[in-house]
Amino acid sequence: MTRFVRKFAMLWLATTTAIFSGCVSSDYLGRTYSPTSNVEVFYSLSEVKRPYEVMGELRSQATDMMSSSSIVEQMKKEAMSRGADAIVVEGVSIQTVSQNVVTQPGSYQEKSSSTTSTSDDGSSSTTKSTTVGFGVGGTTSIQEVRDKVITAKLLKFKQQ
């Protein structure tokens, strides 16, 4: 295995470990109340049978490899910290965040040569040169980095 392939494999392992470690980023716009200890999850406002007010909207984003249920669990924690009694999941989408071009070399070729020259004063010097190249057979691919985005409304139940 060449050094290049080993370095690429180590970089890939470190990157995927960081990506899959469960990072969820959230943005919230709306009112905040005292924290709550429980949040109900709904998937439609028509499912909510108690009087409520919409506090605001929460948008959470994570790698598309993370399960939607894991992201919703993180959203529940965020909703509790904002004082919500319930969240209504409105939608799930996949967004392309970036594209990376990855080039893998074909066959590895190395050509070495050395030249010895003698100057007028009788001293000699040797010059060594190495040319490194990658032959045919390489591949280039485009890797997309995608995120899963879930949006939800946060609800506060009205006192009856």
C-alpha cells in the first residue's frame, strides 16, 4: 500500500468519525419560556387536541447518515430548553452542502537519473534527479456532502 493511499485512508477515517459523532446544529426563532421536562412529538397540527400557541420554529441539521429519529430526539431536548410542551415535525429534506473532487492516481512511475560533471578546476559534482508521475488508469470522482434538515413548530399548551 502506498503512502498516499495510507494517508488518504487515515484522513477519511478521521473525517467520517467526526461526521458521524452525532453533531446536530439547530436554529430557533421564536419566544422562550421556562424549561420543561417533557415534550410531545406530533407530525401534524391536526393531531394536537389541546389548545396551544405556536412559540416559534426550530430547524435542525445533521449529516444525512444520521437517523431522523436521532435528530428529533435532539430537537426535543432543544424544545424543552426553550420551554415548549410539544413539537410538530413539519418536514425532512436532504441538502447538498458541498462537493469534493477526489482524484486517485493510476499506476505509479518513478524515473531516476544522475549526471556527473567535471569543472575546469578538476572538481566534480553529481546531480541526481527523480521524476515522479502517475500513469493512466487514475480515477476522478465527485463526492457530495449532504445534510438532513428537519423543521418543526414548537408549541406551548394553553392553561385550561
